[in-house]
Amino acid sequence: MEDQGIHFPTSCIGALADLWAEDGVNQKDLGVALIKNKSSINKMLASLETDGMITKKDDPNDKRGKLIFLTEKGKDIQKVIENASSCCDLKILETVSQEELDITKRVLGKYYEMLLEQDTSSDKHKS
């Protein structure tokens, strides 16, 4: 990404992807979706805010909460990231079949869902 003038930690791509899907997300909900604790999500968002990718606004429904919005810069890099991802898909297909890639994506998706379920069930036990 740096050769295209984009500078941000790659660990933040998940947050950007969630915001590309739905802008104006509650900070707490974003942390849950990314399976990140409060400290980790705060660091991630601080980095994205410093880089001009996001902005935080007060949540009108929660006095202590913040809503996270993409800036124009945050929206503009979506195409760059998607193109880079497509290039990676094409490159990986030189060494694995499309079927293997599809299976890998499905398995990782199921693994992610299990992590979300685990995180949700551990939150219920805390209450």
C-alpha cells in the first residue's frame, strides 16, 4: 500500500472494511465485530483518526459512546484496497485452484463465526 501513498497499519483493514459496509458504527459494536477489546479498538481507531481515515462523533443514543465515520480519504482508499485484494486473489490462483481458495475462505469464515459466538457467549457469562 505504501507505494500508492497509503499509510496505515494493516491491522486496521478489518475496521475499514466494516465501515465500508456500514458507516457511522458505534465504537463498542465495531470492537465486538472485530473481536477486539476496548484498548485494542481504541488504539486502532486512534491510528486511523491520526491518518485522516475516520472521524469520531458523539452518539446521540449513548452519552458516553462514539460513532465512527469514514472521512473522504477513508472512503477513497476502498477501491485501492479492493484492487490490491483482487491482485492477491489472482496471484494466489497461480499456485492454488479456485476451489481450494473457495474452501479456504469458507473455513476461515466459519472459524470467524465461531470466534464471534465464543466472544458473545463469554459476554453473557459476565452479566
